[in-house]
Amino acid sequence: MKILFLSGYGIDLSVDSGRLIIRDGRDLNKEPTQTVLKPKGDEYDGIVIYGHSGNISLDAMRWLSKQNIPLTILNWDGRVLTNVLIPEMKQGVIRMAQYDAYRDGRRLAIAKAIIEAKISSSIKVLDWIVTRYPEVKDTCQAHFDELGEYRPFLATARTPKEVMGIEGMVARNYWLIVQEIVDDKFGFEGRVTGKAGKPMGAVDPVNVLFNYGYAMLETQCWIAINGNGLDPYVGFLHEAAPYKAPLIYDLQEPFRWLVDVAVLRALENKEFKKSDFVLTENYNLRLKPQSTRRLIEKVNAEFISKVEYKGKSWEWSGIIQQKAGELSDFLKRKKRTLDFAQGFAQLIVVCRRGRGSSRTGLNRGNHGSQISESRTSTLSELRSEIPFGPPFPTDRTVLTDGGDTVMIIINDDQPPKNDLIKYDISY
């Protein structure tokens, strides 16, 4: 999935002789450039605008719709201002089934499935963090324990509100642990809410990054919900409210970890500095356009990474659409069960470091290993890259060769040897 990012003043999208003419904006740091897209081309799969002014002609909107290229316009704070999406599937039967499920006992079952997947993915991210920063397990043991205590309550929850309450307590501990590895200079104190308990504009750089990343995830969920003919304004976990799209927020929950990993990797590699952010007159922060472009590239890299699912290799953006389709089949009673976590990638970390090197959290201003590359391969291919040590892999294997140590962590059951897996090589 290749994204075209536009920013600055004077952005313009128009159509000439059947081609989409895109003029990027101007600002102090760049001159405008022009991009021309041809019908049925494959240059870009989406367009994101984060600009101050510009024009989009009706012909351009029609062209994008016919070419199935979604257009997302971000607000200054990174939230989705509006979307121009691919044409929705118009099937009244699906929406009638959705409304029926909202009224009967399936609403609670769907809400539980969503949060069970979110908790599972959150635990995988925390395991991934611990393999990189082992000391976090000791400093945050109380939060790990509390998170584990709340998860079993999900099975006995009687209402979607109770499910949300359990998710809130798990999320609280999750963010307290994540906070531990973030550099103190960013002033990150977890996901911040306002006095009314609702999300507010970001007041620290890390929350800015998460907000912008989640906006990109929201667009993926709009595409998936729209493409399957579901009503985005009737959810199962989140309550309906004016100007809200609760089903979009529902579908986001199991996949927020993709953004979390992208942001944490970028912070670990020190790819963002305080100078990448601008303080507004309302004392909120926003990303500079070029920094936004970098973040979108990092998040998109997670969306296009591949995982083995149902015997095929899928990008995560495709998995999101698959899960929306499975929800549709469940609502129409074509599926008896619903599992938003099925097919989730194994988070495997391969850490290579010299003998005697130390490992410290990001909150100490440095870290013990720098990611040099992220790869996707099969277990057999990975075995060929590490030709020494005991048989590979076990549930937790440590291989040594001279002064180097290679640690391999597999969070769940061992995947089949031909399954695609994603892992990091760190030095």
C-alpha cells in the first residue's frame, strides 16, 4: 500500500484528459511538486492531505472514487477530518442483520471478541517490550500483575459497559508499562484524557505520534467497514453518539498494536525530536508536515507487512478487511464464532549484541540495541540465517556464537515452518 502525502499551502487536485493532476503544497521548506495519476494505474493506493489550504474539484473526487483510491484529510491535531472512500457495498440485508445483532445477545459476544483480541495483542506488545528491555518486568511487575488479574473478568461481563470497564483497566496498566520505556524528555504520562474523561488534544510529543498513527488506522477501518456494507454508526462495543462512528472505533481496537509498535520503534531509533512538533495557541502540539510524512511512512510499513492467514500471505491492511468481512458473515449467521485475534502475527524479536553490552530503557536516554532492519520470512529461511546453536526454534531459545548473543522469542505456539513471520534484527 503506497500512500501519497500532500502538505502545505495551495494543494490542488483536478482532472485533465482523464488523468488526475495533483499539485503538492508550498511551504518554507519545499517547493510544490506535481504528480500525475493515470486511470487504472497502480502508483498509489491512497492519498493523505495535511495542508493549510487548497482545492479539490468535483471531477477529482469522482475520479478517486472510480479508481478506488481513498482520500484522507487530517486535521491539525492528526485526527481524521474527512474521508473520500471507495463506493460502499449497498446491501440492505447486511445492515438489517447488524441492527438485529445489536438488539440481541450477540452484541455482548461481539464486544467481548473485540476486547479479547485487543488484550491479546497488548500482551504480545508487552512481551515484545520485555525482550528488548528486560528490566521493565521488574520495575512494572505490579502493573503486569494487575493487567493479568482483570483479563479473566471479561468472560463474566454482562454488558458492553462492563466490557469497556475491563478494557479501561487493562489499558491503564498497559500504558503505565509503555510509559516506562519512553524518554523522560518527551513528558509522556500515558494516554491523556481531559477533565470529562474524554481524549483531548495531545500535550506531549508521544501522544501526538499515537494520535496521528491512529488516524491512519481509522482510515483503514473506514475502508473495511465501507467495503463490506456495514453501518459505521452502529457499533457493538462503543455506544452510538452524535457525530461518532462507533463501529469504526470497534474495529480499530484489535489493531491499535500496529500503530503502537510503529511509534515505539520510531522512538527507539530516535527518529523524532522535540523540534518536530509545534505548540499551538491552545497549548496543544501538532506535527510538522515533513515529520508527519515520516510517521505515515512508519505506520504504513506496519500496514503493508505480511502475515500468513488462511493459507495465504496477507498485508495487515488486508487482514483488517478480512476481519470486517468475517464480522459481516457472523451477523448474517454464516459464521457461528467470531475471533478478531485469529491470524495475528507472531511478534518475534531477534536481538544480537556483543558480550557484556548493557541494555537500558529509553527513559535513560539510550538503549542497548538499535534496529537495523525489519524482515519477513519463513521459519526455515530464518533458520538458515542463524546456522549455529541448538535446534531452532523452541518457545524461548538463546543461541550463542563467540561474543554475540541471539535471542529468539516466540510469544504463542510455534507457527508452521512455512508460515510468514515478522521479526527484527537488532545490533
